[in-house]
Amino acid sequence: MRKTLIAALIAGLHLSAFAAAQPAPLKPAALAADTAAKSRQALLALFDEAWEAEARAAPEWATLRGDLRFNDKLSDRSAGALAARDAFARDMLARAQAVDTGPLNDTDRVSLALFISRYQQDVSMQGFAGWRTLTLGTLNGAQSALAGFARNVPVNNETQVKQWLARLAAYPARMDQEIAILRQGLALGWVTSKPVLARAIAQVEGQLPDDVTRSPVYEPFNRMGVDASVKANYQAQGQAALREHFYPAQRKLLAVLKDELAPKAPDSGSLSGYPGGDKVYEALIRRHVTLALAAGDIHTTGLREVARIRAEMEKVKAEAGFDGDLAAFKKFLYSESRFFNQNSDELLDGYRSIAKRIDPELPKLFAQLPRSPYGIRGMPAYTGEGAADNYNGPSLDGSTAGWFNANAIAVKRRPKWAMETLVAHETVPGHHLQISRQVELADLPSFRRQSQYSVFSEGWALYAETLGPQIGLFRDPYSRFGHLQGQMFRAARLVVDTGLHALGWSRDKAIAYMIEQTGHDPVFMTAEVDRYYAQPGQALSYMMGGLKLKELRARAEGQLGARFDQRRFHNAVIDQGAMPLPLLEQRINAWIASEKVRP
């Protein structure tokens, strides 16, 4: 690519006409600098080409990042469009792998490695046609994509309101494409399992109340930034759009789920039960963990971590002065009314209060902090009491804040003693701090500012929970148990995810194991196990990433001794954005070396 650019430049010069005006030949150092500059320009052009193409192919994603050029469109997921995206990914990978890295600086080499990794992931999954048709999920999925998007779509003026109306009008065609994908899966022997399908059906039904103004898809019409004189008119158009477009499309999907998929749905969502599912699971482990590990090895790691954390739980039980075994202690912690908030508003206020306590303590942990704000809000009711709390990051342009989406309707399943570790995970020093810092790294290519590796981001958030004692958290045995429960939750996932998909575990065995080890209530744990059916391998990323970060910190402390500064270490981890674990290890090793000679 570099040679092509240089040849084009040479071909454009008319040497005979301008011989007298030609500059003196570049000296070797200047020539090297010129070559490096042109190589970097070509590399950044490749990044920009991919960034632009992905925005056009996924308009919803473009909107969320602050690019509103395609704000009236939905993604095209027709067979032709998907094939074109696959071909584009292969082309990007081939072109990126052909780049000469010699003239590039260190930052650009890392960017190129991440760019290649991103497209290697995409291309590696293209051979699994059946797996790619499983587009339904327990929390996110085709059945709830528009409803989830509605919470974040901008409607700050009349143009944006009209764009949302245009997207609603386009939704029936978009859902027809999704139904075609589901039917393709049916023909290939890949049908969503009964537990996941049941949750998807319930979510669709929850989006279709008799009063359309109570549908989550109507929500943007309640917060329009338009003049009062036109507000009622747009709300009437919104109600009509839901009745004419969204409701019929969702009812059509519902009929397909109930009449076509449900009779063919397997009882188990284990990948081992699908054609070639074992190979799919191997690929998903590589995708989510970014390490070449076998399912059995991860399972063994999970068992080890479960035993370690269980021993810590026993110590906390003793600190609390509880007279009984650990199972009885867990039951006690869920049976006392004093351990629970009385309503959803009280729960949300509690989360916000914890966040306010954490915020001023953050300079103890970081040399530099992000500027983006974050908020805490309840999740829509249609997601259900069993849905896991989650986080949405801020947009690249700074127009939207980060959000901790708390399951406030599950108020009786969210004990007070577990709230501190959840806030630390989802907001600061966890997801919000890492992701908002990444978004603000303006010197990096745009794709790196929004790159996603769950093993990095979830590993960071789990590691961030362990910093709680330094910022005033976990001061009593109950909140310390809440912290350990969060750690146990992620350790048990290693055992259960691999057990379900590679070792022949049943759904009932997995649910029982999660309840026994964590003490969580059955509704939440059942939803979690079904989530592992819907997202195989993703649950492995939390503990595997957290363990790697603990390992890297211990290495840095051991090699640097008194020179170790955790504030600088934390920024070294997060200040190049999310990345695969092998690359992170390389970067931290380089940081340790630089710290040894830092004045």
C-alpha cells in the first residue's frame, strides 16, 4: 500500500517541465521521516475507511457514537447486505495484514495489531452459519434491539423526532429480515433453546401494552426537545407509528417464535447439542478470553477460585458472629427485611449515594481521570426481574453521558450489602471510569476509542471491585460478604459456562451450583444460566480478565518494589483502550521496564 501511494505521487510529477524547481534530494534521515509519515497517512486512511463503512452498515451504532448522518435509518440485515459485510471484513483483514510495520511508530503498531485482531474475530466466525442465526437473547437480542435503542436515541429537535419516526416506519422491513435469519437457522438445525426463547417471547409481549404510550419504544416521545405547540402533534404521530409499524412487526415476530421456533426449540442451549457446536464454543472462548485455553482448563481454574473465595466467605461469617454454617448465613442475609430497600426509588437513591461517596476518592487510585459524567437509572420493566444490571458508555462526541442501568424492579432481589460492589463494578472505578477514559483518548484512532474486548472491560470492572477498601467501601462484614459474593459469582461462571457447553452439565445442575456457591436467589440465577445459553463464553471474560490484571499488578509490584505507584499502574492499564490480554501483557511489561529507569 505504501509503495502504491509513493508511485502515484511520482507519476504526478512532470520532471522535464519543472527540473529546475526540484528540491535537493532528501537526506537519509529526512527520507525515513517522509516515508514514515506517508505510511502513517496510509494506515490512518485504512482505519477511516473501515470506520466510515461500519457507520453506514450499522446506523444505530453510528447514532450511539454521536454520528447522526444516518439517524433516520436502520441496519440492513438482508442476505446480500450481510454477505457484503463479510466480504468487507475479509478485505480489511487482508489489507491490514499486508501493511509494512517497519516505518510505523509504537502507537500505530498497536493500533494496527488491534485493527487486525478485530477483523480476525469477525472473519473467524464467518464459517459458523448456524451459530450466526441465533440472534435472540435473554437481555439483548433481535427481539429487544429497538426497545433498548429507544432509551438512547436523540430527540432534541424536530429533525431528530422525524428521524425516529422514519426509523419506526422502517422497522417492519427490518423485522422481516430478522425473521428470515431465524428461519435460516431453523433449516440449519440451529434454533434458540426453550429457556432463552421463553424469555424472548416474554420480552416481546412486554413491549406491547394495550396503551402504546407505555411501550418502551414510545419513550423518546416523552422527552422530545421540541416546542410545546408541536409536541402533541408529534406524540400523536408517534402513537400512530407504533400502532401501524412497530406493534404489527413485533406481533409477526411473536407468531414466528411461538408457531415456528417453539415446536423445534431444544430443551438445552448447550452448544454441544448443535451441529458443529463444539468448534463454535472453541472459537467463542478465543473471542471472549483472547487466550488459547481449553474449556477443561478454564473449568479447573473456576473450581480453584470458587474454593479460595468460599474460604474467605467463611472468615466473613465468623467476623459477623453468625452461629451456623455458610449456607445458613447466606439464607439469613436474604431473609432479614433490614437488608433490603423498600421500593425501587429507594434502591436507586442508595446506588447514587454510594457513587457520590466513591467519586471524591478516585484520585487515590488514578493519576488522571476522565471528564465524562455518568448517571444511574432503572431498567425498563419488560426486561424482567432476573435481568442483570449493566452499563452504557458515553458517546464519542461527548453529547451523552454514561449510564448504569440498574434493575430497580428487582428491589427485593438486590440486598443493601451487595450494592457497594455493584456500583464499583458498573460505574467508578469500574466500567464508567475505564470506558469514558477510553472514549476521551483523542490521540488514538476512533476505532480504538470504542474498541470492545469483554475480557478487558469486564476483567477491569471485576478488578476495580477489589479496590473498594481503599475508597471507603466494605467496612462491615455484610458488605464484605457482598463483595465476595460478586467475586464468587464470576468464579462460578467459569465452572458453569464450561460445564454447560463442554462438559455435559444440565440446566438444573448449573442453576443449583450457582445458587449454592453464591447464595443468590433462584430467579436471578436461573436468568443467569439462561444468559450463558444465549451468550456462550462471554461469562468467562470477567474472572479470566480479573485474574490477569491481578497477575500483572503482582508482577509490577514485585519488580518495581518501592517504585510501584498504583495510580500510574492503573492509568497504564486503561490509557490505551481495551485490548486482548496478550497485547495488554506486552504493554504492561514495557511499562514496568520504563518505570525502572524513570527519574
